[in-house]
Amino acid sequence: MARSKEPTPPEQIAERVEDIDVASEMQGSFLEYAYSVIYSRALPDARDGLKPVQRRIIYQMAQMGLRPDRGHVKSARVVGEVMGKLHPHGDSAIYDALVRLAQPWTMRLPLIDGHGNFGSLDDGPAAQRYTEARLDAAALALAENLDEDVVDFVPNYDNQFQQPAVLPAAFPNLLVNGTTGIAVGMATNMSPHNLIEVVGAARHLIDNPDATLEDLMEFVPGPDLPSGGTIVGLDGIKDAYATGRGAFKTRARVSIEPITARKTGLVVTELPYLVGPEKVIEKIKSGVQSKKLSGISDVTDLTDRAHGLRLVIGLKTGFSPEAVLEQLYRHTPLENSFSINSVALVNGGPQTLGLKELLSVYIDHRLEVVTRRSRYRLARRQERLHLVEGLLIAILDIDEVIQVIRTSDDSEQARTRLMDVFDLSQVQSEYILELRLRRLTKFSRIELEAELDELKKEIASLEELLGSDTLLKALVSSELDEAAEKFGTPRRTLLTEAKPSIATAGRGKKSAPVLEIQDSPCRVYLGATGRAVRVDLGDGAEIAHPTRRSKHDAILTFIDTTTRSELGAVTSTGRLVRFTPVDLPSVPASSIQLRAGVRIGDYLALGNRTERVLAIISLDETRTLALGTAQGTVKRLQMGSWPNKPDFDVITLKDHDTLVGAALADDDDQLVFVSSDTQLLTYAASAVRPQGRTASGMAGIKLTTGADAVFFGVAGATAGRHVVATVAVNTQMLDGTDPGSAKVSYLSDFPVKGRATGGVRAQRLLKGEDRLSVAWVGPAPVFAVASDGTPRVLPAAGAKRDGSGEPLEGAVAALGHHI
């Protein structure tokens, strides 16, 4: 029977007792816990924009082969693999992170392709045993080239596996998808952005390291939220981009539409970021019951997968839709606030970063990734070159090689003799000894010689790349452009300088806010670069006429109207879109800057990036609307009797045809076509009889094979003072390498001819030039701008009618009026 263990003497127990300072122990333990939460759980790395659990999910799914071209697997299997190998913090934390990466209303660019119920803005997801997942293509771009030593690997929690300390990140994920997290003593909250815009800013910063915040905001004007909506007021965004902290207001996208023949309603198609429809409906019902909201008869949720979000808010008879909408913005989540706090890990420590700092950290990371990848590839190709050179030596003297091997006692002696006889390295000798006999054919020798030449070219290219910072930056920039081209989507969120409806200063007061929007006189300007602004003309304001040029000062068209009048935008696809200018950014009449405007395509939610607005007209107009197409068709539309629809066709276009111009015209006006083959044709508008809305028009100008109309417009009674501006280019040259030539002449020098004829030459092409890129006819002076709104200098007016143009200093993208 074993003896029982003797008790430890009290004096020995006393020797193991330590006196510690509780305050010091608590402080040290708290700091260790805080550091663990900040670094290992709550904050993202500024380089790849991922928290550790997100990075581990993406890496482990890539290791499991869950690519977009493979089938989905149970989420529980992914969670188990991640928890067992990399993340020891519990399955619920892993699954919550996985779900967020798959939700398109949370992520601007989802990284996981989920199958099953991954929840909604109002409900949580199904359990992990019911859902399935695989990586999205964007996630593969974040984790590409991990096998080429592009990042450091660190041990997992039990030192059994390796995991990347950061992912290579082919695009700026932190800015694109945003993040949120609460650490100990700090938090982060970053909004999503548009990938194309962020990449544009990153590429500009690569080329111009001293770029200012204003320069970068030309590319990234503001967040682009997954749910769309409208951001009102941009001051908070500018603060966030400058300091890392700021706030902005988001509004739902709401339109006023007829529900029935006698009833009008508010239709909500986009909600603020992370606001669900059930929450909105609940707040509306609560507001109606508490008498905070009036004029609302019912709320219907017509959301479905085919048509997306659609909340229809019915209005009682006699209530102004605009006034009710203002109430809804004030008292419901249809207008919400988002606070930006850009805190991320840089070199292992938390920092608050502005837009330029975030882009700089990412660019430095990509430069390091591409450098390490290039070094790895260079080393592998040098190793392969060494083997191929040895193999070619062996094939050239194959009989002697075989003789050396056959006369050797063992492989060690054979290797040593090969090294001595043929002056080979040990690696080359080993490779020759393992050579298969089928590689000794004549064809294999030709292949090896071709491979040798290709390896030398690749090695020279990689050495040149690693020896030039300029080439390295150019490669990083081009790879960013490829990512934007592959994964980028058009902007969803509209940015406007309009004042938010939530009046925080008066929210606690009992006095009712002014809900009615005054219908005051205004002028709407549409710029040649596609931006639109509103100039309020109340209280005797007068339009200024500045003498100096500024960005975005070429005017395509303008119209005098009132803030609540209904206007129509005629687009290049041959349709008219109804809108009111009430939410257009307002600029002072004394200093009109189209740069402060909003992109009219975003304002009208055109969706199609190629669809352009050509003209803005009043729906009460009595004159005819003249339309000209790229294929030379002309039409005059009899105004009035518009259908009760938000948009409708004003011409039936032929296949592959588009509108190139639209303007109001009377019988005594002149219609003008300019074609790409330098022909200008002008004739009386009376030669075109007015037609109905669905008519397809008639022949307007006779075009030669391969030519198309680049301009169509109307010259009024003052046509004698109109000028003709044309720009000729060489389409075989790369963009920006040859801006072409321009000419400005008087329209009165061109003869009036008949409809459907060929016109007369408007510009003689110089050597190498093959077509007109843009043209414009209108009252002098004419102004030219580049694609970003930068002014271009044109020759003086008065050139010979069919003379050649003068060389330009920069490419011209559009022509138009001056303000």
C-alpha cells in the first residue's frame, strides 16, 4: 500500500508567498488585455483593411480551395477550420465576421459569396449549419500571390501552423469596404467608398506624392454606400478626410409618384446606410400615432428580389408631398447620421488617419508587395536558368555524360565526376542525374533553348523593374487600374451640398419647423462635363459674368425656371426623364462654379454610364423640340400631352443609334449638323415637319460610309453672330499623346442647303488626322474644356470656312458656352 504524501511544512509554504502591488498588477494586466483587443481583435490593419478574424477567414478559405469556380461548402465547416487552426476565440465571433463579409448591404464589395439565409438589415442570419459559403473573386485579389513571399508569415496560437501577418491586398480594401469596431479605450468607424474613385486617387498619389487633399477629393468626392441614398452636406466629409474624424447626413432616395389616378405617394427606393425598412415603417407608424407626422394614410412594403427595395407611403388628399417628406426626414430614419472615426493599425499601433494617410499606407504596402514578389520571381527564374544551362550542356555531350555515369561506382561519385568533367554545379549535376531519357530528344533541346531565351528576357525585365522606382510605381498603378476595371461598379450614393433636414439646434423646441419649400425663380446650368447646379434668383439677384476662366465653366445648356417646377432631361438614349431642381446644389449668382455641382447622371439615377443628358427643357414649353442622331436622323417633336410617367421615349431610335443633340426650335430657326468627316450642313427648321412622340424622324444629313454626326444644334435668329468650333484628331494615336488641332469660324460663312444633303467641309484635316472628335455651333465666345473640366485655349474666331486647324496644347473633351 502506497504511503500518503507528507503535508508541506508551513515554513516552506511561506517561502512561496509574494507580496505584490495590486495597483501595478491591475495596470499591467489591463494594458495586456487592452493591447490584445486593439491589436488582435477589434481594429483593422491599414494595409489590407482587415481585422485578424477576417484575414484568417479569407486565408483559410483560400487554403481550402473555396474559389468562386468551386462549389459552396457549409459555413460550419469553414468556421471549424478557422477556429481549429487559426482563431481560438469561439465559433460565434468567426461566424459573425463571415456573415458580414458576405452581406452586400454592409460591404461595398462583398468578399464572400454566401448561399442561404445570411440575414437582412432587420433580421439575423440562419445558423451556420444551414448556410454555405465560398470566396468571392474580390477576396482572391486580396490574397493573391501569397506563395511568392509577398508578406511575412507568423505562427498561429499554438505554433502548429503559419498564417499571413497581412494580406497582399490588390485594392484599398479599408477605404472601399469601410469597417467598424470597438476596442478598449478607442473605436473605429469608417464608411465604404467607390473602388473606381479610390483607385483613381491612389494612382494620382503615386504619380504626384505631393498631391493635396483637394486634389485627392477630385477623385474621391465622398463615401459611396452599398445601399445608395443621398449624402447631404459635404463639410463633415472634408473634415474626416483631413483629420480622420467627421460626420455626415444620409438621406433615403425618395420620389413623388402617382399611386392611383387621384392619389400621390412617396416611393422610397434606397435607404440610408444600415437602416432597414422595418425600422422605417415602425418609426412612421409611431410618428403618426403620436401626431408628430401628418398627411400619411398608409405605408406598404413592396420590396422583392426582382425590383429591390420599394416602400410606398400613401398621402392623404390636400397634403403637400414635399412638406410630408420634410417631416419624414426630420422624424424618421429616412435621414440618418454617420460618424467617421478612421482609426487603424499602422506598424502595430493604432493611428487616426485622413484620406491621404490611408492611401499612403496602402501604396507603401503595395510597393513592398510588388518588390518582394519581383525578387521572388527573379530568384526562381535565375534558379531555373541555372538548371536549363546545365541541362543543355548535358544534352550537347549526352554520350560522354552517359559514359561518366555508367563508369561511376555510385551516385555520389557520378555527381562529383560530372561536376569535374563538365564544370557543373552540384545542383546542375543532381538535376542531370534525375533526368528522364525522354528529355534527350532533339525537340526537347529546341524547347530548352527557347526556354533559355525567355528566361533571360524575364530576368532582364525583372532586374530592370527592381532597379527603377518609376517602373515599380507604374506597375503598382497599372495593377490597381486592372482591379478597378475588374471589380469596380458605378457610384450608388448621390453627393449634394443641400442642407440636411434634421435641425439639431431646434430639435428640442416645440415650435413647428417650416415644412413648405418655396417655389422661387432660379436658373439651372448643365456643364459640358456633366455637372449641374442651381442659381437662385430671388431678391433681385443677378447672374454674374466673370472674365477669367475656372474649372467646369463650359456650359452645355441652361434654363430659367422655379425650384419646384417640373423639368425634363433629354438623354442620348432618346428618352426624357422628369425631375425638379429643388435638390440640386445651389451656388450664389455672384460666383457660379459648376465644380460645386452634382453629376446630373447621379442626380437623375440614369444607371447607364454611357447615357448622357443633352438638354433640359420645361414640360410647359410650346415650341418644338429638335433632335439629331449620330446616324444623321432629324426630328422635330410636337410638345405637350406628356405621358404620366417618370420617364418616356421622345424618339424611336434605330439599332445602335444615339442622340447627339437636342434643342428647342421655331420654324424660322436653322438646324445644324456636323459630321465626323468634317461636313457641316445647315438648313431651315421649317424643312422638318413636327411629329409625334413615337415617330422615328427623317433623314437629316447624308453621311459617308463610316462617318457619324458629332454635333446637332439649333441656331436662332441671331445665327449671323454664331461661331463654328471643330476639333480634329488622329484616332490611331494614344489618348493624350496628340491633342489634335482646332478651328473657330463663323456660321454665316457656311451656305444654307437642303435637308438630307451632304453639307460642306468645315475643317481641312492635317496630315495624320482622320476625323472630328467634337464640334459646337453657338453664340461667341466658345469655350473648350478637358475631361476633368480644365479649360483649353482655342484659336481666335474668324478662320477660313474650310481651312485647317491650329495645334492644341491639350486634348479637348467638350465645347460649350461661358457662364
